[in-house]
Amino acid sequence: MSTADHLITRLETLLDRIEPLLPTSERAQPDWSAHAFRWRRNAERGWLQPIHAPHRLAFADLLCLDRQKEEIARNTAQFIQGRTANNVLLWGSRGTGKSSLVKAVFNAHRDAGLRLIEVDKDDLIQLPDILDLIAGRPERFILFCDDLSFEASESSYKALKAALDGSIAATPENLLIYATSNRRHLLPEFQSENREARILDGELHHGESVEEKISLSDRFGLWVAFHPFSQAQYLEVVRHWVARLVEADRAQLDTEWEPIERAALQWALRRGSRSGRTAWQFARDWTGRENRG
């Protein structure tokens, strides 16, 4: 390596060390032409990585979720129109469409200026940096935290609490936070915590541990619950996806639906779950085995 090449290498290394220390405004700006982003972090430096091919899910693909779709669609429409709206916690059974519903509502409004930013829970400590980036932008952003939950020893949830409600800095008007979780209160709950409860003047008051956990989920203005599918609902979703994957009208499958139904129920029994995710996975397996997709 020549002296010049060695000097260039050392300069690049030095720049890599200095860049994370620069104010956000002096760093490279995101590619705002993208509609979806993923927050990436390298040590102390974070940036918005554009996602040019986001998952194309539509409301029509989400069956047996009419109430949940109505609530999320209404809240998001208010937000897009510049009216007041709430941060949303979608909680409940695994595989029932929580994440898919967020993707579907994003796809429904992306042409109207809605943007999606996916943030891993381990990166929530950098929420202030994200808020600084999008403040003043003309687009409207949903900050999406998927499968969000915290262990008792973790402290990164405090950054989320501050962003939701509690920081001295106001949350930008062009941002809502949508989070999905299997836990309603996002933190583990222990039987021993019930012993902290006290009855005062005839009213039950939770202990400090429970109050701390409730205070996090309570900062989401809208809770949307998702419950396990019944057998009929599960089979309805199976039929939808099988028909979609074989590119056939659902009526065309009526003559062969009985064996498909039996196979779908056996699949769910082995998986121990009747959910939209299980139905989708079965449909992919069945169409592949039958060489129909």
C-alpha cells in the first residue's frame, strides 16, 4: 500500500469515528422518496434505511377482523386528515393479524402521504433522534414497533414512555406510534405482585410494581384486542388464502373443499394454534404439495 493509500484509509477511519458525534442535521439526510423505512443503528449512530419494496397487504386480505380494522382505519384516517388521533397498542394472541393490520393500513394511505418507520425495541433508546429527523416534514409517519415487550430488567421502555407522553419536548404532530404485543401491559406480570395491592376506603389500589407496568400501556390512547380464531373463522381464512394462491374463484374449490378442510384442521392441531398465520402457512404448504401454486 502506498503512502497516499495509507493516508486515505486513516482519514476514512477518522471520519467514521467523528460522524456519530455530529448533530443529526449535519448527517446525510434519508431518502424521503421512499414510503417505508427501517431504523438502523451502528454503535451510537442511527439512520433511516429506505425500504423500497414493503409488504403489500390489503384490508381485503384480513378476514374475521372487522372490528379491529374499523378502529385502526378510523384512527389513521383522522391522523391523515390532520385531526387528532391516538397512539395505538394492538395486543392479543399470536398470529391473529396485529402486524398485518398495521401494514395494511399503511398501504391504504401511503399515496396520501403516510409513511412507516419500523423500529426494533432495542433501538427505542434513540427515539429522540428519530423524532428530530421527522419534525417539520410534510409527510405523516407511523412509528411501528412490532412484537413489543420488555423484561423486568430492561430500561429502554422508559424512552418509549417519554415519547408517548411525559417528555419535556412535545411529540411531533406528524407522528403516531403503533405497537403490537402479545402482552397487554408490555411487561411481565408476576403473581407475587398481587400481594402489593392494598384496599383503601373500600377501593383496591395496585402496588408500585403493577402501577409501573400499567403506566406504560396506559399511555397508548387506543387499545385494540385480538383474540384466538374459532374453527369456523380459521377455515374461512384458509379458504381465502388457498383460493388466492391457486388464483381460483373460491366457488371453484367447493368440490374439493372437504379434504382441504380436514388437512387444514390437522395442520392447526399439530401447530397448536388456529390463527391467520397458521392458515396462511397451511395454504402455502397445501398449494405447494398439490403443485397448484
